[in-house]
Amino acid sequence: MGNSSQDATLPLARSRSSSSETHIPMSEAAPKKQLPIEELSYLPPPAPFYVQQGLREKLISKCKENPFVPLGVVFTAVVLGLGLGTMASEKHRHKAQLMMRLRVGGQAFAIFAVLAGVYHNTKMGTGKKG
């Protein structure tokens, strides 16, 4: 017997009267079943695992998820700019101190907005699963 697949054979069960084995080719023993395309049409198309977003789309979606965070960041940036401008002048020290205190308040607001958004998303996530 050679190594080619055409020479491969399967032994059949021995009969009691015969001591020799009878062989049949493998191609006849196990025919391959070809499935028609119609039988596979019930499978849904694969879902995308990751949808890549640009910077603008991601920023917009995050602002829609938690709109108070950008509000706190913008407020902090504006108050910081005004406070730094007020500090440059020597006459308005009281106003500059007030602006720096407002800046700290804006930062605290932004941090609490982030934490509230995380808490809200966690609660919504567990509500959908359970």
C-alpha cells in the first residue's frame, strides 16, 4: 500500500468462515455531505464587536451620557481664567480670592458630577441585567 489517499482502505468486520480481511476504499465508506446554502441561511450575520468613534462623536456621546461634567469643567475653566486675570491687577485682591474659591467649587461640582454619573450608569447597568 502506498501513502496516497486513494490507497487508503477500511477493514470490514471479519466473518467466521473467512480469515482474510475485506477492504473498501475510504472514499466509498464515508461520503462527505455538502450542506446547501439554504440550510445555513438561518445564521445571523456577525455583530461588530467594536465600533470605532472619532473624537468628536465620542465627546458628543459622553456629553449626552452625563451633561453636568462638561458644565462643571467649562465653569471651572472660565472662573480660573477670570481669577487669573483679576490676580494680575493689584486693586482687586478680594475679587481674585473669590474667583479662586469659585474655581474650587466648580472643581468639586465636576467631581461630584462624575461620581453621580458613574453611580447612575452602574444602577442602570444592573437594572438591565437583572
